[in-house]
Amino acid sequence: MTVLQGTAAATPRPRRSGGGFWRALRGNRKAMAGSVILLIFVVISAFPGLFTSVHDPNALQFPPRLGPSTGHLLGTTGLGQDIYTQLIYGTRQSLIIAVVAGFFATVLSVLIGVSAAYLGGIMDDLLSMVTNVALVIPAFPLIVILAKYAGHGSLTVLLVVLVVTGWAYGANQMRAQALSLRNRDFLESARVRGERRSYIIVFEVLPTMTSLIVANFLGAALYSVLSAAGLQFLGLGDPNSSSWGTMLYWAQNQQALQTGAPLWSIAPGLCVALLGVAFALMNYAFDELSNPALRPVKAKERKVRAAVAAKASAAAAAAEARAEASPSPADPGGPPAPDLADAESAADPDAPLLQVRGLTVEYATARGASVAVAKVDLDVRRGEFLGVVGESGCGKSTLLFAIARLLSAPASTTGGSVTFKGRNLVAMTEKQLNVLRWRDYSVVMQSAMNALNPVRTIGAQFKDAIEAHADYSSEQIKQRSVEVLELVGIDPVHLKSYPHQLSGGMRQRAMIAMALLFTPDLVIMDEPTSALDVVAQRSLMVQIKELQQLLGFAVIFVTHDMSLVSRFSDRLVVMYAGQVVEAGPTRTVFDTPAHPYSKGLLDAFPSIHGERVELKGIPGSPPDLGNPPAGCRFHPRCPVVQDRCRSQEPELYRIGEAGEVRARCLLLTSDDEPQASRSLEVNS
Amino acid sequence: MKHVLRRGGFFLLTLWAALTLNFFIPRFMPGDPVNALRDRTRGKVSEATLQQMLSSFGFKPNQNLGTQYLDYLGNMLTGHWGLSIGQALGEPVTTIIGQALPWTLGLVGITTVLAFALGTLIGIVAGWRRGGRLDAILPPLFVVTSALPYFWVALLLILMFSVWTNGLLPSDFNYDTSLVPGFSPGFIGSVLQHAVLPAATLLITSIGGWILTMRNNMITTLAEDYVRMGRAKGLPTRKVMYGYAARNAFLPNLSGFAMSLGFVISGAILIEYVFNYPGLGYLLYSAVQNVDYPLMQTLFMLFTVAVLVAVLICDLATAWLDPRVRAKE
């Protein structure tokens, strides 16, 4: 818990505004390294005289091929010039080429890309075609030829050639982004306001494309630096100019490497490389900032991850020790034996199918560990339908994936046990789990569009699952696949279909069919209907319930829609901020919600058959799990909050006559019971 | 079918654009190629041969530009590429290119495919082990290597493995000229030895890009539900990593590969120049130096065709690997 205290300081939400972006850029090590290199070169190119005492970099005034000395830091060229001085004076031209060619190539990209996107129709087709043609025609041979025809020497010609060959890549990207922006709300509203198109493009579109435009400039600058140096190296530049490329040309021309003056060509090459690397680093930093997933895991975050991982393996070890101590016939150390487990649970028919105790999940973030699931207990009996409800961000999906042992970094299970058919899943290795997965418990996810592999047929994905667990002939695989598809009412011809060829409802059914391939004892469902419209939702729910009654599997069903589960679930678990706040038989929880949060959830959804009531919802949003409120986690949003709620942490109290409901609310405690029931009554 | 037609149309259009550029650049740029040719050939060939060369190059002063242009297009497409007016004066361009082509295909072709395959593989592993120690070092390292100038890497390698080590590895030409070309072990060994440094240069400068894009694609793909679903199904780790994650992450890289071929060609020109490697890149350099227009324009056309063929192949491969692309067309 010391980790958490460290993060108790203010935790501002990430902002997408410009200020935040630049601040993030400053924090990026690659961007900083790139800027520093660039800045040094800029200073040198502005004041070359400050860095060297030799005035004419090109005059042949020294003995040739001197080694490095205090007089000539990098020695002299084969022609008798000071290499260091030539480098200093060569900086300006390389920088000018990079900045000017990069700038005009970017302007051209923006102009053509954005015009194509906004003009649309034939103009778009035409401009895109020109862009694609320009993109495919190999630029460098063209530059070589152009540079030759255009004659030696002219910097302007070189710049024009670089711009003409360097704009196409950016134009494609600009067009793509401008197209994606076209139908955004803020542009729609500008259009409704009656703004002119040019105004919209300049003042609304371009500012939002800033980061892409800057990234493009950096890319074009990199391309120009390397191409220009290559051209000059080949002798297609002005042989009398002061530039790194010209130095390289003369060095190559005079066989610098072979005649004992390697610095003559290595040093200017290094400068070109450094300038190129500066642009490349900044460019990559922009990529990372626009897609944070790509960022390297920071050292600090890695430390937190290691700490969390250590806790997780400690939890697993503890679980294993417990399993060994208990007189269970299943041997967790040895090879997994599902049959034994079956026999064991068959011997004790009263034992729950799934028993979760004290399950805790932590996320490792740069700010420290954040507890997403805190000591959750729950039981699922054979054939039971358990609903888990709560708002988005309350940890319910994380809980599901922790039960299924499907968490991946930075999340991991750091405590508790998941006992499934008498065996603790937390103590099992991935290999041992793979034996149980799909045969004994399967998973259905929120959106089949995302959960089905888009490039493989439904049949192939069924086949993968079957092959991982059974030694079936291809005939048997086919037969079983057809069976489960018919079970959910899909024509078996769709085994040959790809996910994108099915409708949303059919995809969801296909995924459920896949989950039933081995008729597992438990199917874990993560909002499987929320991607569907209300009508499809109902019919899918009815079908799930029918299948469950037919095949007898148990279901854990996560949703934020309390009314959806009311008709189908046997028992209900309400989660808030990573904790179970109420658990009990569905009817009881529905009729007499004990926790103010459960009440709020119920009020947030209309009842289809019930009378018309005003929908209230719950003001505010769930807390940051890295920094949950003290006392009762719900207190900042609770309509019946009392003083002690702010400091005293409630436990799960058994309530009701039979004690079959448990709720985490201080107002339900016996020492203050009259007040509790009164305030809840007032609200209902 | 529509897909194939569209791609074919794009192929022809781009080829036409490249050929047209090729035709008009020498005619509208300063420096008259006809006079250059006259100067070059003065005293070497007869007036009749000169006329034949000029017309083979497409310069028929008594014809209008339109006819010349059409003739030129026809000749380029039918392989009538004319005679060299450069170093190998009077030699058919087809012969010269035929001699250089295998060397470039062997060196640049194999190395490029190798860099792509190797980079993709490393990228897959780096992305899969996201957050590991390796993943903290690889990205910045390869951002740097992918920004290095080809020729500079080549020079460094020559310095280290040839100059400082007294010719440990050859830095010049494509084989030891004292050997007789043939399928003898000595000759093949010499060819391989001469290919080490140029191939290493191309590999070092191009592999970083593939590693980075594949790693980044992989990380994006690993967050997809279908990867977690693969694990949920209890599939072996390998199957999830390659069949579910990498299989999808690879798709955008395919089109990137074709597009990058232009850069590979620029690398080939510089590398072959530094190593005096007699391939197409070196040929283009010397054609430019010697104002050998027929050779130049044929090479440029061939480079364009190479990229276009690669684009076409990658397009077809993408359509074959991704049913959604097939559906869209």
C-alpha cells in the first residue's frame, strides 16, 4: 500500500490540447535528443566564425593528409584544407536544404492532400492518382537524372528536385487524415454556421492536423538531407560549394579511405548521419505521442510492473501451498487432470463450480500500482446464471478476465484465489490453464467483430479451438462445428464465411456457438449483447437462457444494463470502484436494493413492463482506481452520505432475514440501523 | 476481377507517366543530347552510324514531336532500347543491362527480401515481448540505424573490414578478376565474399524500418480482442503469436514493402557506386556521368517497372491474405 500513498497527489487527466502535447514532447527523451542535436547545428550554421579560426574553408593552405592535432582537430584533407573548418562551414547548406526542401514538400503535401479530401469527386480521384503515381516512380534515379540534366551547381535546382520528388508520401497521409476529419462535429457546426470552405480549412482543419504536418516536415527534411548528401557524394552537386556532401565527394574522389585520411570522409558522413538522426528521432517521437501504446515502458513503470508481478507470483505460490495443504485429489503440481477434477466435484455436489475468494487485480502504471479489483468474493453454482453489473470503469470486465486468467501486462492478479471445479486457477501455469480453457470454461466477448479473427473463416476459428483440445478427424470437426452453429440458429454454410460477412447479431451468435464447442461447465460473458440493438439484444438473451437450460452450463454475465439481467440471472453482483457493493438473489436485489449505488443503477434504466418513472441516474462518475476516495468509495456520489462514510471503510454486511444478501454500506450496520432504513426509504 | 483491372490500370498509367517523364526531360532540359553525342562520337564513328544511333535514341529531327513520342513509346515497350552512346559506344542497351541485372538481383534483391523477412520476425518478437528490457533498447537503436546514410555505412564498413584489417574483406568489384567466371567453388566463394560488405550495408540501413513498423503494428494488434480470444481458447502460444497477432499485424507491412522499394533502389545506386559493384545502380551512375541517354532512360523505366511489379505482387498478396480487401473491391 505504500505505493498507493505515493500517488495520492493530484492526478490530472491527460489533455489533448496543444499545451499538453508540447509538454509531453518535452518529456520524450527521443524528441529531446533530436532537438538538442538540431539546435547545436543551427547555432553552428548561424555563427560558423565562432567555432573555427580558419577563415576560408576551401582554400588549399595546409599540408595535405595531416592527422588530427591541436591545430587541425580532425586533420587536413588530401587537398590541404582543414577538415574541422570545412565541417563547420558545411553545416549551413545541409541545414538550409533540410529546412527549405522539407518546408516546401510539406506545403505541397498539405495543399494536394487536403484539396483532394475536401474537393472530393473527380478532383479527389485525379489528385490521388497523381499522388500515387508520384509515390511509386522511384525518386532517387529520377533525382540523379534530373540533377545531371539541370547541370552542376545550382542549389535551387537541387531544392526543386527534392521538393518535386518528396511530397507524395505526405500528401497521401494528409488526405487520409483530412478525410477522417471531414465529418467530425466541429466541422459540421462550422458548416452550419455558414463559414466559407477556405475559412474552415485554414482555421478549423489545419490546426487539428498540426502534429501530422510537423511529423511530415520532419520526415521530408530527413529525406532531403539524405538524398542531397547522396547526390553530392555522387558528384552531382556543386563541387565548389561548402557542404558535407561536397566534402564526401572530394574525399571519395581522392580515395581518402585508402590513402590514410579516413576522417576526411567519415567525419562529414557522421555529420549527415547526426542531422538525419535528429530529424528521425523527433519524427518517431511524434509517432509515439500520437499513439501512446508505442512508447517504451518507462523505467519507473517497469519497476512498478516488477513489484506487481512479484506480488502476483507470491499470490500464485500461496495459492499452490494452500492447494497442497488441502486434501484435494487434484494434484496442482503434476500434469493437469480434468477428469480427476470432475470426479472430485462430482463427489461433492454441493461445492460451488466456481469459488472466487479475495481476488485482487492491480494495474502497474507510471504513477504506481492501481487496484482495479479489490478482494472480490463470489460463488457460481452449477447451472447458475450470475449477473455482474456496474458502470463502465468499475472493474467488472477486469474481474472477468482475472477469473478467466486472461489478464495481460500491465494488469495482473496480485492476491486471492479462483477455485474452479476444485482447482485453483491462480496457481496454474499458462500451459496447465490451456488444458482447462474452452473444454471446461469458455469466454464470450463484448463485440464479436473484434473478438473474431478478421482474416480467418468462422470454420477455421472453430477448428483452431477444437484442435487445441481434442484429437478429432476433420470429419468430426466439421460435424461438431455444424452442430453448434445449428444450436444458435445459423446456417452451417457460414462456416465458410468471414466475420465481416455476417450481421452483428449473427457474429455474436457465432461466437456463442464457438464457446459451446465443448459444452463447457462455465461460460464467461462480457457484455455480449451491448453491441446490438434492443430487439436483437432481447432475442439473443432469450437464446442464451434457452441454451443454458438445454445444456446446463453456468454463466457469469457482465453488463451495465441492470434491467437486462433482471429477467435472466439467478443471482446478482453489483460492483463499484473495484469492490463488490452488493450481492444476492436477483429478485431480492431488484425489489429491495440495499446499497444506494444499486438503487441508482436501477433508477438509471427504464423498466419495460413497469410503470413510467422518472429516470434519475447517478451524478458524477466512478473514481480513479489509482486513488480511490477514503472511507466508502461511493461517498462522493452518494445521495444519503453521512460523515462517517468519508472516513470509515465499510465491509460487506449480511442483511435480510435469511442473510442471503450482502451489501457494503455503513448505513446498514446494526449500530445505526434505524437511520439507515429511514434514509433509504425516503429515497425509494 | 474489378480489383485486378484497377490494379492493371494503375500499373499502365504509372508506367506511361514514367516513360513520358523520360521522354521529355532530355528534350526540355538545358544541354542538347544530340550535340553531346556528336562531340562524343567525333572521329569515332561514321556519319551513317551516328544517324542510326540518333534515331535509335528517338531523335529524328525531321519528324514532329508527336510521332517521335509515339515511336519512342513503342520502342521502349517492345524492348527496342537502342544502342549505348556512353562508355560501351554502340553496344546494344539490352546486352549491357543483361550483364548487370543478375548482379543487382542477386545482391540487392536477396538482401532486401532478407532484411524484410528478418526485420519482420524481430519486430514480431519485440512487439510480443513488449515492455521487456530488449524493447527498451531496440526502438531508439533502430530509429538511428534507419536514418543513417547508405554511403556512410558503406564507407565505415570498408574502413573497418577492409582498410584497417588489410583487406579482410574485399571492398571493390563483384568478384576477384583473376578468377575465371564459372560454377567453380573458388569463383562462387569470391562472389559471396565480395557481396558481404555491400549486403551488410543494405541490411543495416534497411532492417531498422521493418523492425520498427512491425513492432508497432504488433503492439497495436496485441491490444485486439481476437488475440485475447486466441488465448481464451487455450491455443498454444505460438499459434496466438503467429496465427492471430502477427498474421494481422503483417498486412499493412506488405504494401509498405512495395512502396519502400524506391528507397532500396536509391540505396542500391549509392552502395554499388561505393563498392564499384557492376549492377544496375552503378550502371545508372555511369550512364549519367557519360550522358548515355538510351541507357539512362531504359534503366529508369526498368526501375519503375520493378517497383510497379512489387506493388502489384504485394497488392495481390494482400488481397489473398485479407478477405476484407477482397470484399471491398
